[in-house]
Amino acid sequence: MKVEVKKCSPPSFRGEAVVVCHFEDAKKLAGAALELDRQSGGILADLIRRGDFTGKPAQVAVVYTRGALPVHRILLLGLGKKKEFDLEKLRRGFSKAARSARELGLAEFAICLDPAPGSPGLEDMTEAAVEGVMLGLYRFTQFKTAERNGLKEVRRLVFLASDGREATRMKAAAAAAEIVSKAVCYARDLVSTPSNEMTPTDMVRRAREAAVSGKVRLTALGPREMEKLGMHALLSVARGSMEPARFIILEYAGGSRGDKPYVIVGKGLTFDSGGISLKPPEKMEEMKADMSGGAAVLAVIKAAAELGLPLNLVGLVPATENLPGGRAYKPGDVLRSLSGQTIEVISTDAEGRLILADALTYAGRFKPRAVIDLATLTGACVIALGEDVIGMMGTDEELKNDLRRAAVETGEKLWELPIWDDYAELIKSDVADMKNTGGRAGGAITAAVFLGKFVGGIPWVHLDIAGPAWLSKERPYIPRGASAVGVRLLLRFLRDRAAAAKKVTGNS
């Protein structure tokens, strides 16, 4: 989709459709809706007066202008009550409007935004609208054949600006939102791709797309290099598969030389059968999504480079399959990790923390400012928080608070769970330094406690995305299936950190 900003008044716009907004508790039309209503002889006011449109959140009414205006249709979008309005409602609303436009077979449509006093600013509203449209229209069609030719597509989105200054502000915001939205769609594509087409080697191939910028360097370690390093926890998980494990390293140099990087680590299980501790067959096909954290890391680094963020970043993705086989690791095995610590295997289905253990140890080599990991790690987190919420655990309050703010800004829900010292007792082993699962009680927390043993004293946050990474039910701008959760959250966090650093240095 092409996103444009055009200096044009709503009544002067010539095209298939224009979207304007109305609040549920507004007594009168305002802004662009009022302009269009006056020029058309009151067709919008009549719709509201007759009760056919109330302005409830994400309500869309299609009004045909029948020559009263240069535009053929007006899509009137409800935003709910003004006092309850926020950017998330705007994303959801424009997602619904975009889908309505696609159902009508429109190849393009325009949007008019009317920031009101006390509401989010024009730039924020522009970004939210772009995200709502692009993410709401997303479909995974790579493997469609017969149906693909008949799919309707919206190819152009136009924002109408009242003057040149407003157009300049909107262009910058729309361009940034387009990069972020494309990164989300890129991650969704990676996660949705079946595991026979998305092996660890395929992940390396797709990671090259993130390294097209001269500021991003890709290194992909194979089994021999990992063996020399001592990454035996990661390699043990891979032993049951014929597909070789890969360790993906993406380094983005957007900041000053010598600045400490932020390291983002993502679990890259391209398929997880549970290994010897085999999963039940029901919904096992969804285990292609166990690399959602790794996909998010690739997308974040790719977008950060395209946005030109003035930060140094490192993305780490341990990529492998977890399958049963004659060489597969077994319950009762003791593994020696890259850190030198030993791990007793209780369940081979608790493999994500094993590959992340070596990746988190490796992260320390970069002497990072902070480490954040994302992983579809535990079903226990889904039981605790449900499908929609990211479980957050970590050691640094400032880091957690900044991620909370980013969660509010992006609408990606996040909730903290404690990692008190007492939980470490649950993963003590009689034969090794620790065991890889502490049982059902506090399962999401003991998994995080396990990971924490490989981080050292670096500020660190673990994000368990097992719930929202793969959705069984469609959400307003998230399809059923891969959500690419964490991409917008981390990009917002990094953009906020970059803006804060800019203020400190006085470069406004």
C-alpha cells in the first residue's frame, strides 16, 4: 500500500471515498464531517438525526454523495465517547473503516483527521491511523492459489492536510508509521510461514532482508562455530532434527561509536514438537509460531535501520527445531551451557529457555546497556494472564517502566509478574546447577528465574508472549493467527529512548 499526504480541503477531494469521524456524545458534527455535510446539503446530519448512525466505537456508515461532492462516498466513522477516546480506539476504528473500503472494492480512499483540544496530537493520530489501516488490511496469502486472483486490495491511502505546515508534520508521521506497520507485517509473514518453508536456514535467509542497510551487519553461526563456543544447551535442543541450528546476530550501528547497545533476544523455535516429551497432537500445527520472538527481533532491527534510530542495537536469534529422534536430547540429561553452568533436563518441552540461556550469555559479550528477550515461553503465562497479555519480568525498574509506557502508547497489553528469590528454590537440581523446569506452580515465573541466571548484572527484562503471539480469534486490527506482538512495543520503546537521549544532549 502507498501512503500519501495531500494538501486539500475535504469538500475539494476527488476520489472514491473519504473517511471522516464523529463522536458518539457529540451533539453536532464538527471538523471535516461538518464541512462535507454543509457542502452536500446535510446528508450526514440527516443520517444521524434519523438514528441510522450513533458514533459508537468503530461504527462505519457508507454515504453516497450522488454528485453533491467531487468524492463518490463518505465513510462516517464512529469514535465512541469523547472522554474515552484514545489512540487505540483510533487504530481500531480506522481498521474497520479500511476493511469496509476493501469490501466495497475500493483501490484507494482518503482520511481526514481533526485533532481536538485535549486529544492526542496530529502526528500521533496520523501514526495510529496508518497502523490501523495497514495492520487491519493484512492477510497472509502466500500459499493461496485459486482464490488469490480474486482478492480485493486497497493500494493507496491519502491523508488530507489543511495547509503546507500540517502536510509536512503528517508526512513525517505517516512515513514512520508505514515503516513500523510494514515491520509488523514482515514478522507476521515469518510466523505464518509453515515450518517446512521456515527452517533455521530459511530464517537466516530472511534475516538478510533486515541487513540491506549499510548500518546492519548479519552474522549467522552454524553448528561448528557454536560447538567451538560451547553453546551446548542450544545444540542439544537441535540434535533430534536433521535441520542444522543457526545463531543469528544482527548488529545495527545507528548510534555513536562506543555507545553501549541495546540487545534484543528472540526465541527462534521454527517448530516445536516437544521433543521426547512430545506435545499432544491437538493444535500442534500452531507450533510453527514458536519463533514469534525471533521474528519480532528481525522485524525490529529492520525497522530501526529504516527509521534511522540514533541507537546501537544487537538482535540475537537462536534458531532450531525441537523434534524427537535417535539423537534427540532426553529427560535426565545434563547439559553444559555457554556460561559454564550445568542444567538437568526434566522436560525436553522446556526447550525455549535452554536456547535462550546460551543466547543471553552471548549477549553479555556486547557489554549492553540493557537486554530484552521475547519468547513464546510458557503455557503457564497464558493461564495466568490470558491470550491478550504479555507477561513481563525483569531486574531493572526504569526499563520496566519505559516498557509499560510503550505498552500504553501502542495498545499492546503488558503485565508484570514477580521474580522473587524464593522461586529459585523450585529449579534447584540434585545433580546439576539447576533444572530446566520447576513444575506447574508459578511456571512462567520459574522460567524467567531460570533465564535470569544467564544474564549477569545487566539490566534485563523478559517478555513472555505465549498468549498474544498466536490468536485463536480475530481482533480489530490483528488477524486470527500471527499477531507479531512485541514489534510495535519495542520500536516505541526504542524511539522513546532515542528521543529522551536527544533531549539530554540538547539536540532538539
